[in-house]
Amino acid sequence: MQKVDREEGGHQGSLIRFVNKVADAFKDKKITTLAYEGTAAAPQKTHAQSNVIILISSIDIFREQPLRNANWPAAVLLRNQLKSWANKANQLFIWDYSVQFTNYLSPFPDLEVLADNLKYFKSQHVTGIFEQGSGDTYADAAELNSYLQAKLFWNPDQDVHDLITEFCNGYYGSGSAFVREYLIDRKTALQNSGKHLDIYGNPMIDSRGYLSTENMEHYQKLLYEAHLAVATDNKYSDRIKRLQLSLEYVALQQALFYGIDSGGFLQISKDLTTYIPKAGWQDRVDRFVMDCKQQGVKVLAEEGLSPDAYKDYWQKILSVPLPVNLALHAKVTLDNPFVEDYPAKGNQTLTDGMPGYKDFSYNWLCFYAADLSAIIDMGSIKNCGKISINFLDDPRHWIFLPVSVQVSVSQNGIDYKDLKPVAFNEGPEHSDIQIITASFSLPAASKLRFIKIKAINPKTLTVWQNNTSKKAMIAADEIRVTP
């Protein structure tokens, strides 16, 4: 098999030769095989049998720009794969995607790009499409998505804007003009942001783009006006309420990111010692969950988070007050860069007042194949009793505990005193997500201003997660200093 793969340029060689033998044995049947990851490229020598269908995945491309003229590497690669497979197979299908799998309800303005990509696929000799969405659970604008796909699969040359207008007029009644404006404005905001639309993105990353605070307020106003326009008609009102679910979901998710800041869910307690939930926040979560159930939302993400589980998740967060951090908004200097794909609040993620939760893309600062090496400057000398920092253990996303954590403290930023280091052991194989705390106690009445932290990234992966193409990533959240 290795010899065949060398001749053909990869694993697609042994796969296509095997599939051809199956196709030979069943000449009256259509045999489908995937061109995906290790088999994505076309073989260099072998041609697929005439009854073999090559199903090519578009999983790696972004969705803010049509495939035909996008210049990011994954788009260029997919265009080349389509051309090379067209020379090696008589029948090509595409496995495409039209939802954000990590957040089914999150607004996903890909409609025009979806339409253009279908035209492009047709021009590249593709004769079949499998469009993967959220299955039997509701996702953002699911009815409109289904309508467009049904229309465009029959005739991809139809005008997508005319189809969207046609659908809105028929489905949203007197609120259609506001809904149409909402759809146009979120697409325009995405294009103006210059950022990617990723099927594995999230509302926190997009808060710097089309889901910014300003854009969210605008969208909410438009859908509020749409709801007012149909307030006396339960049918149309219910449909617009379903659209509004997406904006409420984003608001809740972003609140975890904003935390103690504007748009967050926390406020300072009367005695100024802890941060507590804003009044009515649990009620807001409960209303959202109830609306999800009424609107046919069974899960909120591909991983299967149900509305009830989402409610439990929030209840756990809201039940634990956060102590005020003496290092809040302290200056953070990093020796090594964090992972740009998950920037959170940049360096200030480590002193923004918010802990990380079990989603690594929120409030965690990630370091791939690099140590966390940071100096925290609190701005003045303070009386400190304890320093703690959390680390995420999420093997499914290649995030592991550091080997050890060393903390050193100083009053002047020159003379540092080392505290007793904390060592971690990744332990036996597991797939559950854990948050592990490294805590450092200080002598009574310790006075300090500077904190130096070094968390050592594992040099090799665990035996049970060994992968020659991967390296370990560590993820750290708030560096918390308490009296």
C-alpha cells in the first residue's frame, strides 16, 4: 500500500484503486468515495472508474468571499483539487457546509456566497451537492437557507437577491422589509470587517466584526421593528421571534466574554469585594431556553449542547461570585506570541477580570508549541496573599496542561523571589474537559508589584494523543491576585 501511495502522491492512491475494484465488481451500481483530508488530492496516475463518484469536501474554506476568486490558501487548494479531480474522474460531487457548527444559532451571512459557489461548482463539472446544515434542529435563518438551496440546486443561475426578497415577502409578512434590511446589513458588515466567516467560528471572535456591539444594537432594532409590524399576527410574529433567537444567543455568549465590562453579565457587589450577576440575568437565560424549546432548537452546536444543558451551564457560572482581582487590568508583557486564531482580549486576557470556562475560544490565551512566559505589572505595590492561574485540559482540541508552572514576585521588577513551583501530570487518557488551578500562597503581608509567570509547554504529546503533525497547546486564563 505504501508503494501505491508513493506512486499516486498520497493515500488517495490506495483508496481509489481499492474503490475501483469494488466498482468493477458492481458495475450496475454507483460507488461514492470521499476526497477528504488525507485523500483530498487527486491521484497522479489512476483514473476513477466510470461508476465511481468522487465526493470532495469544502470544509476548510471560509464563507465570506466566493470560492472562485478568494485568495486564501484553502480556497486556492480546493480550486486546484477540483481541477485535478476533473481529470481523474467522470463524476464529481461536493460536500458543502452552510452553518456554523460550533454555534448553530449564531448569525451566519453566507447566502450570497453559497449561491455563487454553486455556480462555480457547476462550472467545474460538479453534478451533485450534499449541503450539510444543522440537521433536525433549528439554526440561524434555517427556513430561508432551505428555500434558497431548494431553488438554486434546480437552477444555480437564478438571482439570489430576488429569491431572498421573494422568500421574505411571503414568509415574514409586513415585517419583511425590516428582515430584508437585517440580512443585507449583516452581510455588508461582514464584508466591511475584512474578517473571515468560519464554520467553526464563534460570536466572541466575530465581536470585532459583523457582530460588534454597534452592529448588534442595529440588528436588534431592525428585528424589533419587524416584530412590531406583525404584532397582531401570531404566525408572522412567531417566525420573526425565531430570527431574534440568534441575536439573543449572541448577546448571552458575548456577555461571557465582556464579563465585568459593558455588555457583560457581572456587576460589582455593594461591599466592593466580589463581582455578582446583574439583576435578572438568570431569568434572561431561562427565557432564552424556553424560547429555544418552543422554536424547535434541540441542540445549540454540533457537539450536542441541549438548551437544558445550556441553562445548567449558566446556572453554574452564576452561582459562583468572582473575587475582585488585585491585578485587574494590570499591564501584561509576553515573551512568546499567543495563538492569533483565538486572540480573546490579547495580552489583557490574563488580567481582564474574567475566568475562562470550558470553551477554549472564550477568555483563554493559547500558546501553541510555546511556553507562557509573562510579566504582570500591577502598577503599584499591593498587599497580596495568594496568586492563582487556571489552565485548560481539553485533549480533544489538543490543549494540555503545562508540565510545570513557576511564579516569581518582585517589588521593583529587578529582584525576584521564586515561589514553590507547581507540577502537573496529564494523567490517563480522557476526553472530558477540565479546568485545573495552579495556586501559590505568599507569606503574610507580602508586598509586591510585579509577577513573573512561566508555564512550560509539554515538549511532546502524551502517548495516547501522539500525532506527528501536532504539537501541544496550553491555554491560560485570569492571573488572579487576592489579599
